[in-house]
Amino acid sequence: MKMLILAVLGAIVLFGLIIVLTAVGSYNGLVGKSQAADSAWADVQNQYQRRADLVPNLVQTVQGAANFEKSTLVEVTDARASVGKVTINTNGVPADQATLDQYQAAQGRLGSALSHLLVVSEKYPDLKANRNFIDLQAQLEGTENRIATSRGDFNTAVQDYDTSLQKFPTVLIAGMFHFTSKPYFQAAPTAATAPTVNFNFNNQ
């Protein structure tokens, strides 16, 4: 009888240990994946900030072109200002889809405005030959590519985290410690496409 009791107690202890280890592993896994998503989001913000930082120099260079369309410059400067008005949680991924969509809409507006500026610039030969303008366009193109990449990395990290939330037994741990799903970057078809930048100046 004594051996049976010890065996039962041992089984209970072992079962409890397995539960504890599983809970700890699930918790640590969620923490790691949540931080990975936050890190990916920070990179998205950095790339968008890089684009916003290019705007003043780009506008200043374009203003030097004779009779350049003022409405286009106003569109760009207003769009850049609207980006700065969107309040985002600086401690990580936005808490809800609506906030992320608002941020995305503002960034999409700036992207469209910059794309329009580059199209309009085609009508100004002197501007297209301006070395500073060419360099800024090259930086803008590179930044748009980095934005697209960082958005993809962000969605991948969020998908990994959100998927883990739904798995058993992690879903139990998530509920206990108030882990919640994170929103995806759901780019509209036009917003997800980087502005077309033409570098073939010598062929025109």
C-alpha cells in the first residue's frame, strides 16, 4: 500500500511538474513572439520616418524649379503633416486595427502625394537633371522598398504571434496573462505599391 501511495504521489508531482513546465514554456514563447512583433513594428515606423525625413529636402529642391506646380508641393507638405498627427502607441504594436488603419491611411496619403510629385517632375527637364533631385529620388526608391519589406516582416511576426495565441495549451496561458492578438498591416492595393520612380533620365 505504501508503495502505491508513493507511486500515486510521484505521478501527481510529475504531472504537476509537466504542467508548470508547459505553462512556463508557453508564457516565454508568447513573450518572445510579442517582442518580435513589437521589434518589427518599430522597424516599420523607422522606415516611414526615413521617408518623412526626405520630404523637406525634396520639396526644397523642387521649389527651385521655375513655375513648379504649387498645388503639388502643398499636397506633399500637408500629407507629411497629417502623418505626424496620427498618435501611435510608442511602446509596441497598435492595440487595435482601427488605430493601425488610421496610421496606414496617413502614410498612404503621403506615398500618393510623393508619387504625384515625381510624375509632375517629368515635365521639368532642368529638375530631372538636378543631381540633388536625382539622389533624393534614389533614396526615396530605396526607402519605399525597405518599407515594403518591413511591412512584410511585421505581418509575418504578427501572424506567428497571433497563431500561437490560438494553440492549445498556449491559449489558456494567454487568457490568464492577458495576451491579446495584434492587428495586421492591411495595405490597400494602391497604398501597398511603392511610387513609380523613373531613373532613365538620359533616355528621354
